[in-house]
Amino acid sequence: MVRLRSQAGFTLMEILVVVFILGLLATLVAVNVGGHVDPAKRTTAAANIRTIANAVSMYALEYGSPPSTADGIAALVAAPQRFLKSVPVDPWGNPYLYASDGADFVIVSHGKDGQPGGSGLDEDISSDDLG
């Protein structure tokens, strides 16, 4: 009587099919997610500006006016109450710009290109525009 030996494992063809399917799925995910990164960064920058603006408002309530332009956002970190944990940068790695006339203030990110003006993803994001 001849006994057949059963062999455990996968054939090369089965492994190639699985690798092809995984590669196809990875490509589909990359294509679908890739287009949403920059708009998400703009949303994050707007949320950060709102957070900084709230911290400036709390600082103004405590000290009677917002930090000066010269002191900037760093005053929010240096204050004994630490209105912010650290000086933030926008999602593109650029510092947020801050200016104050002693009564009002504005916080700006220059968007993806880091330059004033622009349109689309390069458009400036300002606390004045966020309401």
C-alpha cells in the first residue's frame, strides 16, 4: 500500500496572489487618503488659531490687554498661568504670526506656501476670518 504524504504550506502561486492583492489594496488606500492631507492641515491650522486666540483672550482678561506684538505668542507660554504649553507652529512647520495694537489682535498662518496671500491651499488663514 502506497501512502501519500500530505504537505503543509502555501504554493508560490498562492503567495504571489496574496502579495498582489495586498499591493492593490495599499495603492487604493494611498490614492484615496493622499488627496485629503492638505485640506486636513488647513482645518488643523484653523483649529490651532482658534485655540491660540482663546489663550490670548484669557491672557487679556488676566492682564488687561493682549500681549504686545513684540512679546507675541511666547508671552502665553512665559506667563505664570501658562496659557499655552508651548509656542505652536502651523501644520507646515512655519510659526504662526501674531500682531496686536494693544486692544485687538490677529493670528495668521500663511498656508502651505508660507508666503503672504495666495489661493487654495496657499491661502492665508487668519483669526479675523474665523470669527
